[in-house]
Amino acid sequence: MLRFLANFFRRPAIRFGLARDRRGGRLRDPRFVSFMAQTNRRSLDTDLQDALLRSRKLARYAMVAAAVVAVAWFALESAKALSIF
């Protein structure tokens, strides 16, 4: 479980420029984009990939917010239960 959370929230070396992005790296490689622009090819639309990354980030924040709310609710209910006894 801890390994899952560590992998879920990790900051990969790709973001810091220490490794190349192998998933879709050619679309973001400046040399490749320059080549495509010089050869008058149809421009590549990377908006879909950007939207996917934004939605994953939003989903991650939603999961963290839900976890925080769940922990707060658990603490509140536990405090109520203890106050009864």
C-alpha cells in the first residue's frame, strides 16, 4: 500500500529534466517540432495529452481531498462516541 502511494505521488525525473519522456516524448522534443514546422507538415495537436494530464492531476487532488474529509469525519465521530461514554 505504501509503495502504491509513493508511486502515485512521486515526482518523476522527467519533470526535472533528468530523464527523457518515453511515452510521447517526440511530440514535446523541440528538435522534432522544429523539423515538423520546417517541412510544412500538418501541426500536431497536443491538447488532448495536456487535457489528460490536467484531468489526472485534478483526480489526484480530489482523492486527497476525499481522504482528508474521511479522516476528519472519522475523528469527529470517534470524539462523539468517546464523549457518550
